[in-house]
Amino acid sequence: MKRQVVFGVDIGGTNIKSGIVDQEGVILHADNTPTDAQAGRDSLLDKLYDIARRYKERAAAEGWDARGMGVATAGYVHAREGRIGYATSNLPGWTGVPLRDNMSRETGLPVALVNDAHAFAIGEAWIGAGKSLEGFLCVTLGTGVGGSWVTKHGGTYFGRDGYAGGYGHIVIRHGGQPCNCGLSGCWEQYASVRALMRLAAEAGVDETLTGGSAKKLFELAREGHRTALDVIDRYAEYVAIGMTNLIHILNPESIVVGGAVTAQGDFLFDRIRAQAERQMMPAYAPVRIVPAALGEQAGLAGAAKLAWQAASPSH
């Protein structure tokens, strides 16, 4: 019998993570493609079509039976209609794209469409850090900030239209930094990777020392660069403010955190944990704050899980 597989794709503001995944969640092949979002909608669609074509060719060459495709994307996904309900300037021109139908027509496969933060949560619940948890809160810190709430029975809360989890647009500072969503003072403007680099520039960290790279900023802080370390401490405080708001609303046992910053491990996480502990009401403690287990592959794993469900509703 042929090995059955699905394709998982996770579209972020910076990169497109994709892979071929079997029924047990084993990622048989993975790839990373620059999003080049500023090139516009048609360019991004062409990239997705090319990924699908290459994966169909790879599956055929390996003798695998391709059963479906799952696509996770930044932006607000209208779950029932399979379209992008709203996207910020992180993905220009993406609002309104009927992505599920476009990809299904291009691939000839059943296609599941989901917001990237929901996909991250589904992936971590399936084969990651949430596998053994009785419900948990997910938060993603990347180009944008989002998340998802996973119930103790493994269900993901999507909300009325599928837009639940827009945590990055909780306002944490009245009249604060303008956000590309149209509001001001959003958590995303203080907790995203872009926000971290803005904080570094505002603090006077010489860009020639970082090259605009968050990774290098953390390296400076680890080496004892006083201003860089102050920026990291301030960033951790901002991250904790949003998390504390969510803790007081949802009363989670655990928070699973994804995004590029998870690579910094306890150097960052210990600071976030300490700040959250200071800010939350004692009745809500303790709350475990842990990095995602799947790293940057959580979103494509979650998209693949939904692809299996679309291919076999009883699966």
C-alpha cells in the first residue's frame, strides 16, 4: 500500500514554511521559502502554486499518495468561506483572497485553510508541547503576534467567523505606538520581533552591531552589552503585560509560546516568567510558560493535521 501524505504550508510575513507530512505527524520533507510579501498578492499565490506543484512531483517520485493540503496563513481567515477576511500590511493585497478554492483548483486536492496562529496551536496539541496538556493557551511572537485557545478536550476555539486569537491587537498602551491594523498601542507593537528591533533603535543600540537582526541583539545582551540587555528586559516586560491580560481572562494552566524568539530559551523565558509572576494576581498562579516544541514547524504541522481532517472527515 502506498504511504499516504498531505502537504502543510504556513505563510508568515517573512517566510513560508512547508512540508510533506504523514498520518502520524512525521514531517518527511520540509522547506522554507521567503514570502517577499511586498511583491504583492499574485506573486505570493504563484509561490504557493509552485510549492504545491513541487510537492506533488516529490510525492509521485517517492510513490506516496497525496491526500490533501492544509494552508495556514497570517491574517484573519473566514473559516466557513475559506477566504482571507482581513490582512494587515504584513501581507499586502491579501484581504479577500479566496485561498481555499484557489489552492484546491490548482492542486486538485481537498484543501483546509486556517489562520497561522490556530495552526500553530493545533500542531503543538497534536505532536508538540501541548500533547500531554489538558488545555492550554498558545501565543506566537513573530512578524506579528497572535495565538489560540485549546480546550481540555483538544478543540481549538475559532470564534464566530474564525477570527478568535487576535491577541496582538489587545491595546496595552492607550495612545501608544500606531499599529498597521489601524489602532494604536496594540500588544503587537511591543511584543513582535519588529517591535523588539524598534525598541533597540529607540534605546540607541548601534545598528551596525546588530545588522537589524534580533538574534544578534540577543548575542549582544548575552555578552553583557548593557543597553541591549535593558532592551531585552523591557521587551520581556511588554510580552508579560499581554500574557497577564490573557491569564486573567482565560485562567490557563500553561502558555505555549512560538515564534523565532523561542530560540533564545531560558535567557528570554526566565525574564518573561518573572515579569508575568509580578504582574498577575496571585490567585491565577502558577502558570507554566514554555517554548513550543516544534519550533518553526508547528504551523505547517497544524495545517497538515487539518488537511487530514479535510481528506478524511472521520480521521
